[in-house]
Amino acid sequence: MSRSRTEEAEAYERLVGASKSYGSTETGDRLVDPFTPSMSFTAWEYLKVAVNTLWLFPLRLFLIVLPTVVMGCLVCLFSILFLRFDENNPQPLMGWRKCLLQTIGRKVDRLFLLGFGFHWIKTKGRMADTRESPILLVAPHSSMLDMFIIGLYQVPTYVSRLENRGVPLFGTLITRALNTIYVSREEDDSRQRAMEEIKRRANSGGQWPKVLIFPEGTTTNTKRLLTFKKGSFTLNLPVQAAVIKFKNRIVRWFLNCTVCSVCVCV
């Protein structure tokens, strides 16, 4: 999810300080800001965005995006209907509930991405079986659309910061269906509990879906990778790494400004 400007400024200052502590090379490397979206548009690109905003954006929004959001919420609702939720001891979805989320949910996911202009998504390699590699690391992390792209192959369980719990729909219905693991960055006990829960799910023998972790711990403009958080590498468990690359440079820029803008430019 997106960060506040204050958080971005503090993170960037830490990055600058770390970079200065290492010093520069003889060729004089330029420090790359990994947070601020920056790109110069051509006249044609300005025209394309302006024209598509008038007709393509509302068309995709009302015919595809909003209906698929409703369908996705219904899938999540029915998958947890009459299911008792224990926050201290969450259990994986089983039987028809798991089938509903993993089959219908993935198809709704694809329609949702189509509404955002992703007509073709090219895949290299394969998604490893959960019993073979229970943890999936994805970087760089640019926006919440990364989660939907991964969801095309398997609807995973997420690790997310605690602040996202209050987001409408995402923080209530959807994350309950996906059994999201929340982490507070300010509490050491919260991080330790999250690590124990990740390990418990990873050692379930495939009952739980993959645990999706963004090891950078935040979103960036994808111009460089941030230092990975070490937590996911201390569990002594197999991990699978994945990279999401957006070839359209306008999409890359809009993803870091507002997700909805993708509809108008692709």
C-alpha cells in the first residue's frame, strides 16, 4: 500500500545517509531516489492520456472494474460464510471454500486486471508447489496491483503492515478471507508473532497457500531495489523469488501516483 510523504522522506534520508557512508565510486555514481515518481511526458503521451480519460476510463470503470470488485467481495464473503474466525488461531480454508477462492477468485482477479488495461501478462518460469516452496518473495513492490498479479497463479496469504487493516474492504472482508498476517513496525513482539505464524503456515504440508512477502517492506518507484528485510530469510525454509515488470513506462509512473490512473493510459 502507499506511504505518506513523511515516511518516504525519512526513508530517503536514511538511504542517502547509508549511501554516503559507503562513499562513491571513481566514476561518481548518482543516487537514485526510489520513492518519488518522476518522468517527462511527450506531447503524444499527454494527448493519449487526456483522450482516454474522457471515454476509456469510465468505460472500463463501470463495465469491468466495479462489477469485478463486487464479484470479488461476494467470492470472499461466501468463502467465509458461517465460518467462525479465531484471530489468535486462524485456520486455512478447506474443501469447497478453498476451491471457490482459488478458482472463481482467480478468474475474477483476471477480469479485474483486464479492467485496468492489462490485456496480456507474460509469464516466465512457473509457480512452485506450496509444499516445495511455501514462501513467495516479490520485488520490486510498486502498488497493490502486485498482489492481484500474483493472485492469477495462486491466491496467497499476505504479510501486510498493521495500518492496512483499517482500509475499507481490503482490511476487513478480503483480508479475512485470505487470512492476512499483520505486522506492526513499531512492536518487536508483533514481528516475532508474525514470524512464528509464517513458519506455522509454511510447515502445514500444503494446507495453507503460499505466504506472499514483499521483502523491501514498502512500495517504490521500481527504479532500484531497497535492502531486503532479513525476516523471511531466517526461517530456514525454501523461498521462491519473483519479479514483476511493467514495460509500459506510463503505467510504471501512474502506479506510483494513483492506481486508478492505469485505466486511462493503457
